[in-house]
Amino acid sequence: MFPTPIQQTSKFTQISYRVALPATIILWLLPLAAVLMTSVRSIADINAGNYWGLPEEWMLVENYTAVFANTNMARYLLNSVIITVPVMIASVALATLAGFSLAKYRFRGRIALFATFIGGNFVPFQILMIPVRDLTIQLGLYDSVWALIIFHTAFQTGFCTLFMRNFIIDLPDELLESCRLEGASEWKIFTRIIVPLVRPALAALAVLIFTFVWNDYFWALVLVQSDEVRPVTAGISALRGQWLASWQLISAGSIVAALPPVILFFAMQKHFIAGLTLGATKG
Amino acid sequence: MTLKKLLAATAVSTLMMTGAQAGTLVINSNQSDPAPKAAWGELIADFEAANPDIDVQVNEYDHEGYKSAIRNWLVTSPPDIVFWFAGNRMKYFVDRGLLEPVTDVWENNNMYQNFGSTRASMTVDDEQYGVPATYYQWGMYYNADIFEQYGLEEPQTWEEFIEVCETLKANGVTPITIGTKFLWTAAGWFDYLNLRTNGLDFHIDLMDGKVPYTDERVRQTFANWRELIDGGYFLENHASYSWQEAQAPLLNGDAAMYLMGNFLTPSFPEGSNYDFFQFPQIDPSVGMFEDAPTDTVHIPSRAKNKADAKRFLAYVAQADVQTQLNLGLNQLPPNAQAEAGDNKFLVQGLEMLSEADGTAQFYDRDTDPAMAKEGMKGFQEFMVNPDRLDRILENLEKVRQRVFR
Amino acid sequence: MTTQLKTNALSAVAKAQRPTAASRWHTLTPYLFLLPALALFAVYVIAPIFQSIWISFFEWDGIGDKTFIGLGNYAELLEDPQFWTSLWNNVLWLVFFMLAVPIGLGVALFLNQQVLGIRAVKSLFFFPFVISQVIVGVVFSWFYDPSYGLLQRFLGFFGVDPIPILASETLVTYGIIAAGLWPQIAYTMILYLTGLNNLNPDQIEAARMDGAHGWTMLWKVIIPQLRPATFIAMVVTVIGALRSFDLVATMTSGGPWGSSSVLAFFMYEQAIFSYRMGYGAAIATVLFLIMLVYIGFFLWRMLRAERG
């Protein structure tokens, strides 16, 4: 509706719009395009300043093989998966329980607890560093995947709870009441009624959490440090030191590291955006 | 957790009662780069072969991450052997009771004789706390072809050095390459300028926080440094580059000299003509002191298998073992009976260090970590904005007063 | 499982004869549902906030004993030039990161058309947001690199000498913020696109009848209707600005000489590299107090909406 649909404007505007659209998208993605092209060049090409022409020699296979053959990239990717997937499942599960409770029961401290989740969710998480690191060390979990899994689950639970509560509160109360009248237990109501109804929200949340946790760098620096557990974000920045000015390898490595969330995003776009924009229309 | 500890404790005591039985020796290593990893791997394999009753388990860590991680293990559940650094870095843990004295290892293995040059850096209150495994020299690496082209000789004195820089600059060659993005390269320059200007005793006093940074003698060091900065001898935009990125101008002939540690030399391509000279003398009345960072092995005081750990330390101290290890590392063996590799950089380095009037470890190993962080930032800022010297020194002095309170 | 059995059994019993027990279980149920999430969240998020504040009153190197020094760390902060630099950079982040909101709106308006392939264009526009900040940092470091970088090629084209943006104390923070804006604009754009989808067509038609168009229309009719989207966009941008760490860490490590540091990075550096836990905790507390202003505002608005 707004701005005026392009079809109703002058021929000139229409043509300029159709030209401007691809132009802006190219400009917008220029840094990425450059990285993509750099990742298939040879170092000689880069040193000679050939940025935009076709590569003198195509190093696609060589560069991408080098990334996997000479480094722990495969291990880093696997670590990221090992960390991200459990967090995704656990935080969404915990938050669905909590969200249901906050949305559909009236009890003392309900608002205060909800506010706690929101507030905790918004803190600059770096301020938690010293105590969380200490706690992790004392639990003997430092430098293990569990250190990251537990922390991320806890932290993401805040966001997920906020999200789930807002979703569940819109479900009709009558549904729950009629079940209660038929004698269903609260747990049964949760598993049989709530869980199936929140399925779309579950998907949206899962995609979001995957992206957040996959892209985490701070905690990967603070809670783990050996190659066996280090996720891909920390791995790639360590590799940068090793590869010196080999920008073709750094580029190829970055592309590999970025791929999983990008693929997930394009596959689940609708859910992803639905998750992110919750609250952009009301509230 | 407690059960595990209990079991481990029982295992250790049984071991002690029955003498040597198969024990596990856990080693945490920061030597994760390919060459050092291979050299240490070989040493450990030989050690295991020589001691079939010991089963070694190695955990490898990245060099930087190790520095903060070690603090956690030492207090919680340490391995039996840790890799670390001599001097102040070691003393920090010794003062907190986290490292085991190994004076008996020194006594039983004739180490006082063979490790004369590093003994002081391993000693706190007359006790030794570890065994040095390897060290390396710092100095000026240069492109000999460029020197030849402009008829230059290795400079011995400050005046000659300035002259060399001047000639190079006049011919469009960057005299000195450096990349200060990660700060410590600038500390190398500070160390050498201060050692040459004021000598080792003063330098160590400064590192120990006993002298103010605003001292006139420190200012003299910076005045010498400034001569090079004002001459425009350092690589432009050096704050943008890491030490590796700053190699590029040296390797492609745009720059002639690099003040660096010997770990630079594997980057020189096969058949290229690079050479080494000692950092020139500034004041003839001051001795020739060098930076020679020493890497060491230690036993945490809470280690479980100290008996086998001591056997490992004694093994690392052996002359033939040190020879072999340092060939692999391309560094120098601290044991005077061991032989150094015969490439021209190691030969010159060994000669230089054996004639040195004394050695320091390196700025960030010799002083407190909090001081080092601020100090190195100050050096970088000075190299870009020498006019801010007063403000920089005042700030460093404030940090010194706080850190060494 | 146990909960289920218990509630089942109890509700059965309760239905038969004892309504009081049932109501007791009824009051407990919401807490039971809440418990796992709350426990984890309390231990790992809420408690550490208070622990951080507590630690900030001590001098502590992380392994030795803690020494109580009262407000000593805060007194030192006031005199530490690095603190003021970092705080100032956080202010710059808060101010310039906000550009993501109007620019995001601009892009959303530009893309809010029904033409062939617009869906693909929208997702391409959005996708920098999906990429890790570490990679954004790597990409932009390369972009700014004085000897290899794209930007320098571009400047060279106009005969300008290379500008080492990330090594210049005056430009470096802006350089990093620019890198941060790239994914952030994508985020605000998507929020606004969703907002635009939910505009009330009647109001727009009515305004058109009254002769409003272009800027007047945007300012008087559209933007007021987009208020929820603007609110969320501002909240996420403020949070992003205060959390800025990844880009600083990957692009400059706070350099040159600490001039691009922000509070989050300053704290990390003090705690991890200088082993000053108490001092680091004091920095964290300051960061938290700044955020508290925004959290307070957000909660207040949220609760008002709940009640109203």
C-alpha cells in the first residue's frame, strides 16, 4: 500500500526502479561477492590486484580442499553442530513449559518472573563472563562442549520464554477450559493441546536459536579453548593467524563457516522471519 | 568428582609403595604449531620407549589460549607436566604456591653446571622450579642482497646503524619492517633500546616496577627510539599489520631489516640470501645484553604423578635429548653440553648468546601481565605519535604504581 | 513423567472427594512448569549479574584470595583513560548504530513493491544478518586492508593514498561501526517490511483522499502506524550496540593502542589478559547500569501494555 505501487507510476519511474533494484542488491552484497570471488583465486592473482576479472586460474577445488586438508575446519564444524543442536532442543523445550505457565496461569509473581526473563535476556551478556567462567571451572566443565551447551541453553531460554509466552497467550482459553472440564490433567493439556498448537512457533524459534548459537563468538572464546571443542567461529579467527595474508584461504574458510546458517535461512525463511519479527506488529 | 580424586589418590599412593608400575603422565602442551608439535612428539615417543612403565598422555592447546587456561588447571585439576616460560611468568605461579620445586632434579642431574646461563631465570629463593627446554635469540635479520647492492656492512654501533638506515631510505628501500598490530613487536624494540641504553640491571628493575617510567633514563631510551621514528625508518602503517604480514616487505625486497626472534627464519625462501646481526651498540660503557626467551617444563604442585614427572624433567634436561629437540624446533638448547643446529642463524645466535653479558626474557615475560598490556599499547602509540611521549609515560607510571603496589 | 503421574492421581482423588488438595496442586502446577527454565536461568544469568557486582568490590586475580577494596575499582575506573575511551566508543556505537533504524526503514520502503523476483531480492538483502559477526569482521578487515583492500583500490582510483582505517585512532571506531551496520540494517529492514505488510489500508486510503502523499504521508500516517516496528528495531539496535564485541575483537582487538575498545571488550581484556577480575567486574557493572536504563524503559512499556 505504501509507497505507491510502482505499477501506478510513470514509465520513467518504473524503468528506473527496475534498474535500481538489481544495482542496489549488487552494491549491498559487494563485500560478499568479493569474498566469494577471492576464495577461488590463486594468491598470485590477489597479489597482482586482480579482484574483479575472471581468475587467472581457477583454484576452487584447491582452495576449498586446502581449507579442510590443512586445518581442523571439519572438526570445528562438527563441534558447532554438537553444541548447537542440543541447545536448540533444550532451550525450546524448557521455554515452552515456562511460556505455557506464564501465559495461561494466574499466580503470584507471574509478572515479576516474566519481567525477570525479559530483563535477563536483554543484558549485555558479557557482564556475566567472570561468574559464569568461574562457575564453569568449578563444575569441571571448562573447555568441554558442555560448558557451551549449558550456558547457551540457559541464556537462550530467556529469549525463548518471552517468545513462547507471547505466542501461547493468544491461544484461546476456552480450549483449555473444555479439556479441564473433561478431566484432563494439566500435563496432558500441555502435551496434547499446547504442543501441537505451538508447532509453527517451535520451528521459528529453533531456526533462530540455531543461528544465534552457531554464530556465537564471545562464549566460544571464554569457555573453551582447545581445538577438540572449539566451534567454527573461534576456529576461523584462530586460522586467520595461521594463514597470514592468504586471503584466498581465509575467504574460502569463511564461506564454509557461513554456509550452514545461510542454507538453513533460505530453507526456513518464512519461520525465520516470523520469529524475528514477532512483536514488530503489536506491543 | 570426589570419587575420581579418591581413586587417583589411592592409585598414586599404591604406586609409591610398590615402586614403579605403569603410571600415566599427563602433559599439557602449548606447542601446537606443526614443527614444534612434531619435535615434541618425537621427544615424548622416545621417552616412552625408554620408560615402558610410563604411559604419556598429551593435551595440546593453542599458544595464546594456553596462557589463560593454565591458570585454571593449576588451581583446579592440573596435569603432571605443564609447559611454561622462565623468569617472571614462572615466578608469578611460584609465589602462589602452584609450582613444585624441583631442586633435587637439578642436583641429581648435574644441571647447575650445564644450565649456567638459564639458572637464574629458573630460581626463586634458592630453589629451582622447572627445567629449560629451549631458547632462541633475538636480533636483526636482514636482506643481504640489498645490503650488498648498496655497499652496506653489518652495523656495529648506533651511528653505523643510523647510516645504514639513511642509505637505504635514500635508495627508496624501507630500512626496517615491523607490524605492531598485536603490540609485542614494538616491545622487542623497547627491550633492545633500553638494554643498550641503560643495561640489564636497570631494565630488570624497571620490569620489576622498581623504577618509575618517567625516569630520565627511560626517556633517554625513548629519545633514541625517536631518532629512528623521526628518520622515517620504520614501515609505514605498521599498526595495520601483524608480525607475519610485516614479513612480506622483507621477503619481496621492499624492506631490508627486521628485529625479530629466530622463529622468523623458516619464512625465508629456499636459496634466498638473508643474514643476521646483533643489535648494534648504543653506549660503549653498557654491556651487550640480549633477549633470549626460554621455554620451560614444570610440575604443578597439585600434580598427581610427581615421581614420573620428575623423571620426565630429568629426561628433558639430558644433553642428547636437548640436541635432538632443538634441531626439530630450529632453536637453541639451554644445556651447554648439547649441540646446536648448524644453520647460519643458529650458529650466530649461539655465539652471540654465549658471549652476552646477560639475558632478559622479553618484555611481556619479564614484567607483570597488566603492566605489559599497557606498556605495549604505549609503545605502539609512541611509534605512531612520538609527540605524545609525556602523556604516555605518565600513564605508564600510573599503571606501574598501581600494579606494583 | 512423575509430575504427570502425580497430577493425574491427585486430580483423580481430588475430583472424588478432596477439592482442597486439588487446588493446592493447582497452585503448584504453574511453578512446576516454570521450574526447569527458571532454575537454569537463575543460576547462569540472574545470579551472575549480582555476583559480578559483588566481585567488583574486590581485588582478585582469579586464582588467589579476594581482597575487599570497597569502591576502589570504581575510583580507579574514573582515572583510567582507557575506560573513558571505551565508554566514549560505546556512546559512538549507540549513536551511529541507530542509523540502522532510518536506513532500514528506507530500504524497506524501497523494497516494498510487487515486482517480479522481489521476494528473492528481499532475502538477499536480509542475509548478511545470518552470517556470523566474526565473518563480517574478516570481510571488512579485508575490505579496509591498506595493501590488499578493496576500499584502497577504490580510493586509488580517485588518486587518494591508502587510508589505514583500522590503524587510525580517529577513524577506527567508525570503520567498525560501519561493518556492524551492514547486518543490522538487514535486521531493521525486515522488521519494517513486516510492519509495512500490516498497515491499515483504510487509513492510508483516507489520507490519500485528503490529498496526503509522499513525505507528508510517510511522516503523518505511515510512521505512526509503524511505531511497534520502530520500537523493536530500536531495542535490538541498542542491545546490539552495547553488546558490540565480536567485531572489535576480530577486526582490531581494541587497537590501535586501545582506541577502538568498547566496554565489553575492555572488560574481557582486563579479566582474561591482565587477570584483573575485580576491575573487569566493575566495568561489567557500569555496562549493566547503562543497559538497565533501557531494560527499565522496555519493561515499563511492556508492563503498561500488559495491564492496558
